Amino acid sequence: MIWLMPDAHAGMPCAPTRRTALGALALAAVTLPLAACGIRLEDDAPRLPLVPTREPIPGEAFLLGLWLGSGDLADLAARVGGPATSLPARLAPLHREQAAALRSLVGRLGIPDRVAADAEAAHRRAQDATATAGSSTAATPPSTGSAATPGSATNTPAVPTTASLAAAEAEALAPESFAELAALSAKAVPVAAAALAQRAAAATLLGKTVRWAEQPAVEARLAATALESIRSAVYGFEVVAAQSRDAQRALATSTLATLRARAAVVSTLAGEAAAPPSLGYPLPFAVTTPAAARRLAVSVLGGLRASHAAAIEGAAGAAGSLASCVEWLAEAEVLAYRWRMAPQPFPGLS
């Protein structure tokens, strides 16, 4: 007996066509490897099955804000102006160099250009809104999907001053900044931390008192390494002071007092991890004149700045240790500037 085939519209699903089957296989071939490799689409990409949407990297908003804030500070420093040798005049191109380097870092970390452009546009809109409202004190509030801007110059007076520039430089040094810094990947931490150290140094040199943690939770091993660098600098400046005269000797004595005070603090932090003090350290050249003493001062401070910057990499992931490293590096940058060394956009790394 011959039975009739069921009607295709009677509720029984049709068999897949060859084209449908090939399409499903192609989709699986694309989506499964993407999911397995952890590749994420951009935020506004179409939602495809099995393909995860993009998630911000740890510390992304902070890093975007650091970049945007550098541009703000460059503009503010340029508006303060002054002689070419003045600190505000030097800070304007320095912050522009920071902004360019941080924007490059944003790209290298895989943050899409569209995300950076959106953050920049949102930041500019917030600046325009603040200017329109005529508010001189309102800070730019972070919003969902946009970056907070550490060091933003949007809350400064219409006629900027050295004091308002100093306050803007110090804005990025809030305790939460170091928590965000600790969240960044290890390869991003040295650049971001050095940028913060430069801002702390700039604020200090412009007359702002920077408030650091009273009891930093720094790792003893890290403190012991820093202590050895500071002790070496103390010895170097004992020689500098002995071979200097007049104003240079007064500056050397002041620098020596700062270094000795820092050595005492860091020695306490290092505790038993600290090595016994050395009786002396080798000098890079003979120092028997004031001119040679000044050369030694520059050499010592350059080395101290570099050693503090190098220690930052070992502090990655620890907010307390990073805050201490930034403080030490900022202090070295301040001392270097007082010895007429050029300020660096990323102290110790530049």
C-alpha cells in the first residue's frame, strides 16, 4: 500500500536546505574560535550568537582620563603663560607630549579608536556645558561610558593663574587614582605612574602642597631597594656640598636635608629588609671644584630619578606601593628642577 507524505504545513518541520546547513556551519566556524580566543566586539557591534560584546579593560576610564587631562593641562598652562623659562611656559609643551604618548598607549592596549573618540567628544561636551553655565568650580562628572578626567582643567577660573594651574595639576593625585593605577596592566603602569609623578612635582613647584598618604602600605622589599638609591644620593650630595660655594652650597645643603629626611622615612618602611648603610659609594668622576660638584649633582639626581621610575614596575598591582613610588619619583623630579634640570613629561622614563 502506498501512503501519502504528510503535508509540509501540517506542523512537521521541513528538512534544512543545503544552503541553510552551510550557513550555520559558517557561522559556527567564525563565532566559536572568536569566543574561545577571548576576542570581543566593539560596544555597538551587532549582537551575534556566541560572540561576546567588548568589555572595557581594567583601568580604561582612568587611562582615558589621564590622556584627556594632559591636553587640558597643556591648554591651561599655555593660558597662564609667562616667560619662556617659567614653569607654566615649560609645562604647556610637556603636557602636549604627555597627551600624545598616552594616546598612543591607549591604542597599544587595544582600546578601540571609536571608544577614545567617544570619550574625547563627551569630555568636550562637558567642558562646553560647564563654560556655558558659567560655573568656575564644577568638576566634570564621569558618566556611563565616558572617562573620568584626572587633572582636568575644566574647573579653573576664566582667567587662569599659577595657583589654579597648581590645583589642576594636583587633581589627579586623589587616593582613588592609585587604585585605578593598580588595576592597569603591568606594561601601562610605568607610563601612567610617571605622568602622575610629573603632575605632583609640577603642583609642588607651583606652590601647591600635595597630600600623600600618612602611612603608605609599601612592600618592604620595594622600600629597601629605594632606600639604597636614596642613600647613594645622600653620599653624593655630601660631596657636592663639601665642594660647592655660596648659593650652590646652600642649594646642596637643602637638597641633602630633603634626601636625609626621605632616607629616614623609607628606612622605617623597609624595616629588617634594609641592608646596613654603606661607608661610601663610587663617584662617576673626580669632584674637586664647584663646577664638578654641580655636574655630580645633576648626575646623582638623574640616577635617582631613573631608579625610582624603575621601581614602579615592581609595584604594579599594589596601590599603596605605587603611591609611594610616585611620591618618591615626584620628589626626585622637584629636586632635579631646582638644580635647573629640564622637567620631564615622564620622569625617569623620558
